[in-house]
Amino acid sequence: KKSKVYNCWLNYENCSVGEYQDFCNYIKVKSTHPIINTAIEELKFGLNKLMKKEPLILNYSPKSSYIFVGTLEDLKNEKLDVQIRNEILKEDGFAVKIIKEGDTDVLAIIGQNEKGVLYGVFYLLMAICSSNSLNEIEIEDGPYNLLRIINHWDNLNGEIERGYAGQSVFFKDNKVVEDLSRVKDYARLLASVGINGVVLNNVNVHKYETELITDKFLPDVSRIADVFRLYGIKIYLSINFAAPVEIGGLPTADPLDERVKKWWKEIVENIYRYIPDFGGFLVKADSEFRPGPFTYGRNHAEGANMLAEALKPHGGLVFWRAFVYNCMVDWRDRTQDRAKAAYENFKPLDGQFMDNVVLQIKYGPMDFQIREPVSPLFGAMEKTNVALELQITQEYTGQQKDLCYLPTMWKEILDFDTYAKGKGSTVAKVVNGSLFGMKYGGIVGVSNIGDSKSWTGHPLAQANLYGFGRLAWNPELSPKEIAEEWTKLTFGHDEQVINTIVSMLMASRDIYEKYTAPLGVGWMVNPGHHYGPNLEGYEYSHWGTYHYADYKGIGVDRTVATGTGYTAQYKEPIASMYENIETCPDELLLFFHHVPYTHKLKSGKTVIQHIYDTHFEGAEEAKGLKEKWLTLRGKIDEEIFEMVLERLEMQIKNAIEWRDVVNTYFYRKTGIRDVHNRKIYE
Ligand code: GCU
């Protein structure tokens, strides 16, 4: 028996079929499509757990109530009286309805396609487990985003770059793992929240991984594809732009060279021989020492299009990352601003990318900090498919030791108004393609899972994976609703348990922000591994990541008037809002402005007092998380209880360290005392 923590939100425990019972004895299905078979297998498994008895699978109508499972197409041959308007069902969409067949009540799960059927099955099972009543069950639902994708930063040796939950579930010892049963369990989790694509390997493609696209690895890669396919998930690979040179024996990887084009075409054709529904490539080029088109004097559109051309006849996509910046700057050179790089590199290329290229843009202009403005590139690419890249793995947000529920942050990003086509031009609308009428678009998240028992290291970090899928499916959901859904499915229906955990999740991002880098300034972490405070760890480095704290003030002047001019990359009225210190929101003040420590925030506090206050509060609130958790002892699974408790204790230590290092640093810089006279180590 698999443990509770392993089953995540698909436990189907602490709940029963209740008023659904009458429907659950029979399932009628005619299609034998592999994904429909998966849907039936899942439905059988779930109902069996809920009813303690297996439903019967039929291909005809029984005399009593039953569950019908099929696509819209399958429905055409039935005598079911369903009012579904085709247009309501988007690609991958589904409907669940209670309908009549003669005198019999039928609970119909209808998919726009086979994937939709599978999503409908998970919807039903999760609704039953959330005790949603039968008269609220009806739904017609479709995904807001076509592409809902997880990026793995897994290496073939089994290590995961920025992974905090064990080793890869795909790779070990430079091979694909033999036993893929865990991959299947993973596919179930992903499909249950609507994920439809997975990039298997790290964007930094090293020596062995470069060969993933060749006969050496494709037989094994296709075994993984076989597992995911049954759950409606396509696989993609990260590629090395220099592969034609490194493994192809060519003297160049110039994207305009005919030999290079031919080489990639043949590589792609071969991949599709193994994996007919291969998703495509993800490319990190000319970034952080990775090769790219710049080496050959070509631009990123030329690089991306060369690959897109090879993939196009097969229906494949190129995800081309916009994370391109100079990582070798001289900190003395104040004319450089890393935040400006993505826009400067890509805005001039708008309109030049082929229609099967998707520009994958990190949410902020820097790198997944706890607080950054939204990248201005989202409002700027009007003729290019774009996707939003989020980090589910908590590289800069506590590394799955500290609790940090991320949907709160993600929701702010999705709701951010770019004003690209006037008010209401939200990031959500940009990335689903609707704002500019683009064909492809979606949301991508860097995975937070590994082979740890709980998948995510911190059991409560499972909520981030769940929440990512839910928001990619429907950005209109609120982070609180998502937290409630997840908590019920994972921990059951005890009110106290739900309220406690939801309140912990909802407060966690603010708490983490309070005890780490203040007011959007970012980058006060230990270099390399990025956990814990180091206030000048990145101050004199080549990475372009500075806060410029001196004895008088702190922050990066990114204004047009006196700074780097970054604010001009936004549309009005956003540009002016950030440019003007009066209207720049407090939480981003130090991202946009360099101010004296005595500068008064809109909250009425000075910057220095804000720093002290938030750091004392943050550390206290981290302790509060543990106290809250302790009230749940005996009310939830003991193993999960202990695992979380252990993490919360690590978080308290981390928070105290941050508090004291930050407060001491600024006291020493400024000589200004805390007005409340709390303990600062001088
Ligand atoms: C961050 C991260 C790297 C990663 C890079 C990327 O800088 O620290 O490990 O490779 O982002 O997104 O490419």
C-alpha cells in the first residue's frame, strides 16, 4: 500500500460516494482509445476506494443508473439527451452532466477529446472527495491555456538542478530508469490537474544529455513517452544548440548553414520515428554560458526558426527561452542593467518568429525572486507566441524547507495589467494568446518534484504543484479556493484542519518575504546554492544582481530620469507608476529606486524601520507557523505531521538567521536604531 504522503491529493480517503452511490455501480464506455482506457482505469480505481467495491464496466446501457464515459464523438451514437453546445467545449475540455436515457438517470462524463474525458473523470472523483453535492456537480469546463507544461531540470546522472526533493524520477546513472512505475504515478498526479506536457531534461544540456535526441537514448526516452501518453501528456526535450558540432561532427552550428539545417531535420525525423506525438524542443541559448546563435552572428529568431522548420512538418513546437542576458558584467559598470536584457534582446525580433515557436518568458526581469515586477516583455511581443515561465521549485523561495505557497504570487502575475491594448490586458490574456490573437500560448512551471517519499520534500509544497496545474487550467481561480481544494483532498474534511492549513498556506509567502530581501530588492542570498542570507553575496559579482546599499541609502535606480531607464520598457500608465517614487508601490520600491534609509514609505514607516519591523515580524510569524501546526497533532496522518514539523523547525532557524543578519547589516550601515529597541546584534 502506498503511503498517504505519496498519494498526494489523490488519496480518495476520508470520503465516500454518498449520494453518488446510485450511479456508481455501472460504467458504460464504448471507446477503446488508450486514454479512455486510462480514464476507466482511474474511475474504477477511485470508485473502488470510495465504495469498497468495483463498478462493472459495460458497453451497453444497464437498466439502472450508470456513469457514461466518452467523447463528444462517442456521444453521437447514444440515445442520451444532452444539451452541450460544441463551442462551449474547448480543446481538452469536458462536461459532467446528469441526463436522462428514457427513465434512467445517467451521469455523463463527456470530453471534447479523450484527454477531456480523463480530466472529467478526475474532476468527478475529486468533487466526490470534496463532498460537493450532486446538485452542484454539473459543469462545462475547458482550459484557459492550450499549453500547460512542466519543465524538469533533471540531468541524466539523476541529479536535479535546483531540485529540493531528491533525485530524478526519470534518470539515474546516465540512463533512463528501468522501472517506470513511479513515472506513471507522477503522470496521474499531473493529469489530475490538467498538465499536458513535460520537458524531461534540464535546460542546461550537458555532455550526455546532448545525446538524448539520438538513437543512443531514444528507445528509452520513448518508454517514458509511452507512460505519459496514456495520461494525455506529451514529452519534450531540452536541446544543446551546439549539438551539430558536439555530436554531429559538423564544423559549425550556424542556424543558416545548410548542413546544420539538414542535420536537425534528420534528428527530428528520427525522433518522430520513436515518438510520433513528440512535443518539441526547449532551448536555452546564449544564456549563462550555453551556446546559441550569437556565436555565428545570428539572432534568436534565426536560431529558433531553424529548429521550428525541422519540427513543423511533424507538428512540433520550439520553446525558446527569453532568459538571455550578459552574466559577465563588471559591477563597477553602472550603465548595465540585467533587468533590461530580455526586452532588449527580444522586442526587436517581434514578428520574426515562426508560428510554431513559443517564446518562454520568466515572470520577472531578473530570476524568480520572492518579489519582482512582472516582465515588461509580456506586453511587448504582439506578434509572437509567448508562454509564462514560473518556478514551482523553490530556488529563491525557501527550497522546500521553508513554507511558501506560491499561487498567491502567481495569481498577482497573471492578473498584472500590461496595458498593451488598453486596460484589462492582463498577463493571463497575453499568455493564452487571446490578447494578440496568437495560436499557441500557455504556462510553464519548473518542477518541484523528485524521488523523495513526499515527491516535493516538504509535504505542504505539494500544494504548489497542485496549484500550478489549477492556475494553468483556470487563472481565474483564487489562491484561497485552490488552497482549500488541495487541503480537503489531501487531509479530509475536519474544519479545524482545513482552516489551520489554509491559513498557514495563505500567510506563507508574506512571511517568507518579510524575513528575506526587503521591498523588491532581491539577491541577498548565499551565492551558488541560494539558501540563507548573505547580504553582499552577489554585490560585487558578475551576475548583474546588485542592491547598492551604502551608509546613506539602498536600491537600484531604474528610472528614466536618473537611472538605467528600465521603466520605459513598460506601457503607460505602468511606466509612470514605477518611474514616479510617489506612485511606485512600496513592495517594489527598491527594485525601481535608490532611496535614503529615512525615506518614508506609503505605510508611514521609514525604509530602515520597515526593514527592522518586517524582519522581527517575519521570524515571529515563522514560529507561529509551527505553533499552528502543533495544534493538528493527532488530527492528520502522523508521518506527514512529523515531516512537516521537521521542516517548520528548519524554517524557524532560517528565519532567525535572516532576521539577525539583515538587521545587523543595516544597523551597521546606518547607525540608526530600531525605534522599539529590540535586540539587534551590533
Ligand atoms: C537560475 C538558476 C539556474 C538555471 C537558470 C535558468 O539562474 O539558478 O540554475 O539554470 O536560472 O533558468 O536557466
